[in-house]
Amino acid sequence: MGQWVWFSDGFVVGRWGREIEETLSGSQITHNNHYVPQFYLKQWSRDGSTVKVYDTIVCHENVRLWRKQGIKNCAYMRDLYTTVVNSEPFDGFEKELSDKYEAPAQPALRRVSEGVSLREGDMTALVNLLIAQLFRTPAAYSFLMDLYERSVNVAISETLNELSFRDVDGANDAAKSLSACRVTTGLAHPEGFPLNVATNHDKGFVSVRSYTGRQPFLLMLEQYFKGDVAACLHSKRWRIFRLPFNCEVPTCDNPVVVAKPISFNRIDRGLHLGLDTPGVIVFMPLAPCTVIAAGMGWSRMDSSYIPIGPKLARFFRTGIVHNATRYIYALEEMPEVVKIRPRIIDKNFDCGCRRQLEDWRRGQERLEREFTFFS
């Protein structure tokens, strides 16, 4: 007879802490992981170092609607990507994001900002940036860990079912083998995950354990960036739209929008819609007056800028504002943003977030020492 123990984590999005880098074994480790690149946010900056920020959740009604904030203090979370490997902090994923996705996109984004023609390879670099941005945020973390949890539950049930037909000694031998292997979970999930399988001879039970968290998240991202999901997005017919004067868009802490118009004034949003579903549009603001977008059935277009009218510009703006997890960033204060998404007043929210984020970090460090995804 078997029983199983399940580990999961709570998660709340926040923006706290100082810019800190620690030195370990002669190398600097990045702890404040920006899930929206700083060079990207500079597209909404007048001085190259600050942006206007609208917080959708505040502690008091007297808090100003908009504030100026340093870009280095925007859209980051401590140790979202920095994990524990072999008992030491490891920030290899942060470096991979910078080298493979951010650096190649910077010249293309600069040309977009200047309104000059894109060069060969620029569209590919921008789509790669969009793919990385779609999945690297705390909002994506929550969605992907829900998928992952379902897969782990299935794997645990199947493992317990297999071991239930053995006596305790036979289950113990099988547990040693199962603990050393990875279980395939299919196209929509990572290649595998470790299960901690143990038996208790005296009490006569089998325990199968795994967890959701940071390292499973990073494992999924690596496969999404390079596998069938990336191929699906690269196959779309991307266009770059130029918005009309006085119809600028902001950006936010979750800037890639997956949306499906339901009616004239109703839009469904989220990764649950699927990326290859008829009627779904995927888009991301590249600058206050420029949006990259693709939809099913769109005719193939070149990389020139396509002018659009106010109606489509409003669709983009509304989708971006509603897609924000918490923070919206703009070149200037935008009263229409406040109308689209009024603030929530919650005096206890920030304190609760700080506690949960610190508990999450400590819990992840403990679990990463027990369940090894990377070595």
C-alpha cells in the first residue's frame, strides 16, 4: 500500500530589495533577475534611466497615480533565475538570456525606435526576444507550474501503481532505479523531472516525492525557447505596426499578450488560449508607437512598418494594460491607462508579498539541494 507526499510553492509577484551582486569562487552572481530587460524598458524613457510607473495595487488611496522610477529597479525579482547547483548559487540561465536573446535584439530594437528599415535577421532577433519574454515572467511561472504539477501528479500516481504490485523489498529495489531516472512528460511539458522514491520497511509504505518550483521552471523555459513552441511562433506571419500620432501604448511587467477578441468590447487573454488557435493574436509593444504582432491566417508580410488606425491601437493598448501583473510603464503619464484599469487599494498587500517571496526563496534553496535538475 502506498502513499505520496507532494511539495508545492506559493508565489506572489513583487519588486523589492536592492541591486546586489555577490562574489563566490571568484565570480559575480546575479541575484536581482530582471524578467523584463532594462534595455527594452529604455524605449519608454526620456532620459535613458527612468520610466513613469503606474502601480495597479497600492497600500493607500493617497499614493500618486504615476511615479518616476529608475529602470534598474523595475521588473525584477530576487533569484527568480538564480538557482542552487551543487550547493552553490548558479546564474547560468540569466547569462544565457542576455547572450542569446537580449544582445542580438538590441540593434534591431534600436532601429525600430529610430524608425529606420530593419536589416536581415532583425525580425528573427525580435521574435526570439518575444518568445523569451513570453515565458520568462512571474506570470508565466504560475501558468507553467500549474501544467507541471499536473504532470508530476500523473507520474507519482503511475509510479505508486507500479510499486504497489511489489512487496516492500521488491519496491525498495525498484525505487532505487526509479529515483535515478527521469520521467518523460510529453510535448507541452519538460523532458523529465526527478522523483524521490523511498520505502519504509518497518511501516510498510512507499513514498514518492517531487516538487514544483524554480528549477523545473527553468527546465521548461529552455525547452520552450528551442523546441516546438519556438518553431510554432517563428512560423507565424509577423508584422510591425506603426501607431498613429497620440495613440501611443505603454508596456508592462508582462508585455507579451496572447489575446482572442470575443466581442466588440471583450477580449480573452492568456497562455491557456494556445499559440496556434484560430483567432488568437500574439503581440508585444516594441516602443511607444510600435507593436509587433502575428495572428492565425494573416498573409505573409515583409518587415516594413505598417501604419494602423486608432481602433487597432486601442485594442493593443487595452490588451497591454490588462495583461500587466502589477506594473505598467509609460513614456509619460497616461490617463487612459487609469480608466482602463483602476487601482486596487490594499494596505496589507506589500507586507504579505515580502514575506511570501522570502519564504519562496528559502523553500526553493532547500528543495534544490534535495531534488537535482541541473548538475
